Amino acid sequence: MNDIRRILARQRTFFAGGKTLDVKFRIDALKKLREAVTIHENDILEALRKDLNKSAFEAYATEIGMVRKELDGAIKKLPKWVRKKRVRTPLIHFLSSSYMVPEPYGVVLIMSPWNYPFQLTFAPLAGAIAAGNCAVVKPSSYSPNTSRLLKDMLGECFGEEYVAVVEGGREANRELLEQKFDYIFFTGSVKVGKVVMEAASKHLTPVTLELGGKSPCIVDKSADIELAARRIIWGKCLNSGQTCVAPDYLLVHRSVKEQLIKAMKKYITEFYGGNPCQNPEYPRIINEKHYNRLRGLMTDGRILAGGEVNEETLQISPTVIDQVSWDSQVMQEEIFGPILPVIEFSDMREVITAVKSRPKPLALYLFTNDKEVERRIIRNVSFGGGCINDTIIHLATSYMPFGGVGESGMGRYHGKWSFDTFSHEKSIMKKSNLFDIKLRYPPYGDKLNLLKRIM
């Protein structure tokens, strides 16, 4: 506790000194981060392999490459992002000018998860630094090799009065949440997100919550089935399903169900071999607790593909399960693993009603070649973001924000939206001293009609 309070005190003093307000200071800090990523690329790949058995390709594509893009974009565009933005002024305030100025919140807390432990730490940190904040970073204890590396890397780049890393488990989380921060950015489960928000409310601290939920994948009868199968299996099995926006369950039109399942089985074998649990490139489940939880979910329904496990390596093969209902255990919680339950439908109205009757998902995926079906889903179903005829890739861009809605989260980031998230936009109206219109001052007498005309 004393260490955390000491770090916070040092960061508040450093922030008050105004050094982080300098745009050049921020850009230099972002460049230091980018250089550290380059220098430690092999170390990052190795830490991710140890924690999650990620292949070098998958680790670079989903973690290092995305972070590099975020840093490059912030370094290039920050001078434009920090400019004051002029806006129109109502006639009643003549003669005035109006503008908005972004300013940093101060000392922020970034709590990152274990499933993409590098990317989901560095991406929000890039936004916090670009906006001019000091930051305390709390990585997950479930990914110890990456967390240790993050601490070393950030320690090489910055003093703890500017950016500090606090390691530990639940006790460290509890101690951090007892402190007053100026902003909290949390990525993780809905359950822990509620704890974070409750703690933040005691200090009226604003929060961004990047959570999860059960993201549906809908396959319409008009879909390109081969392409859908390939992209669904890729999205579901990325990081062994331990992705907040992974397709959680499959809703497939009954007329194409058999064809789709056959194609998915083919791509499981094509991607991961006859026994994925023996494939050195296939990621593992993060720990025994989550492995056992997933094993329990595999008892529902009838396994159509997969079902193999490797207790020694904590690997579970891509598993497709049929004959499940909305009341099945596998449909009661976010799966967060390589298990894909299948529910068939005969009318798109069934799909819309079923999805809308449940908590708003973080992502939704629709495979269709029918523009009317696409229009109906986009118009009628609320979700954080998603794809038409693909999975996952909507979050791999700096040109759109990423975030949830309802129980799947609040707030958004990536690219300029990361800068906006960690900035408060001050609204300023500058009034001329040349003359002073006396309409607003008492006594009011018969001024009401004139006021109405002006307003």
C-alpha cells in the first residue's frame, strides 16, 4: 500500500510540474516506446509463447504489429490532435469566439488482461501518453512472463514518476482501486468490470470498461459457406478462443447448417492438423482453472468436431457442439475458449428476437449476401461493433473506434479515439471587450420579445 501511495504522490507532483503538457515531450515518450518494442521484439514473442503458446506469427499479427501501428499513428498525428478546435458561436453571444482545447486528466490507471497481455497494455498506454497523462499500469498476474517483461521495458523507458508498473494479483488490484485516480481504463471480464466501476464511483472517477459477453455469429442461407467456415474457424480459434470478440456461438440457417459444419471440420484439420493438441503453433488455455471450466462446458450437447484435450499442455482442440439450447450451460456465460455451440434457425426474425432479448454483445458477425438481411440486423440489433462476412478484423484498425455497449462495456479507443478517451475537452468562449450588449442585464422590463427574436 505504501509503495502504491508513494508512486501516486510522485506522479501527481510530476504531472503538476507541467512537463507532460509539452507535445514534444509526449512524442519523444511515444518514440521511446516504439524503440523499446523494436529492441525487445524477440523477448515479447518469447514471453507470449511461454504464457499462451502463441506462435510468432499470431503474436506479431495480434499484438506487436497492432501496437506499432498505434504508436506510429500517434507520433505522426499528435500535433494535429492537440490543436484547439474552433466552433460556431450563437448570435446572442455576439461578439465572441468559441473553441475547445483537449487537456490530460492527470494520473490514470490502466488495468490490462492476460489474453492479449502486450497489446492490451501498450495500446491504451499509447493513448494515455499521447494525451499527456502520467500512468500506473497493472498487468495481469495470469500472464507472468509478459507482465514481468512489461515492467522491465517500461522501467527502461520511463521513471516511475511518469509511468509505473504495479505487479501482483487480487490484493494489488484491491489496493489500487482504493486510491483516487483521475481516470481508469479497464479491460477484462464483466464481473470484475462491475467491481472497478463501483470502486471508481467512490471517487467519481471516469472509467472506460472494455468487457465482453456472448458475441453471436449469424450465417444466413445466402452466405458463401466455404468462406464463412474458413473465417469463422480462424476467428474462433485465434488465441484458442481467448479473445473478447471471438464468435461465441453460431446461429445458422437450417438449410445450410450441414454444409457449414462439414466445411468447418475441414478447416479445423487444414489449419491445425488431425490432432490440434499436438500442434506446437496452437495456443493453450491460460491456466488450469480456465481449462477445467472449459472442460465442464463441453458436456453440453453433442460434439460434432474436436473434443480432444491435453491436460499436460492445457490445450483444447477446436470443438463444435450441436444440440444445445438457450438454456444449456454453455449458453449461460461467455465461453472464452475454442468451443463453438451451434443453434439453427429458420427465420431471421427468430435471430433478431433471440439476440435482442439478451445482454448487448461486444461483437456481432453476419455472413450473408442479402443486403436486406444485412440492413435488418444492423438496424435492429445493438452491439459494440462487428463484421459483415468476416470475424475479428473490425478491431484491427485505427480508423474506427473499438468498444462495447451496455453490459459489454463503455467507452472506446484505438487511433484518435484513444487520445480522446484520455483527454478532457475544455470548452472556451472568449468575449470581446469592444462593447457590451445590455440586453442580458436587469432590469428586464419589456425585453422578453426582443430576447425571443434573437434566440
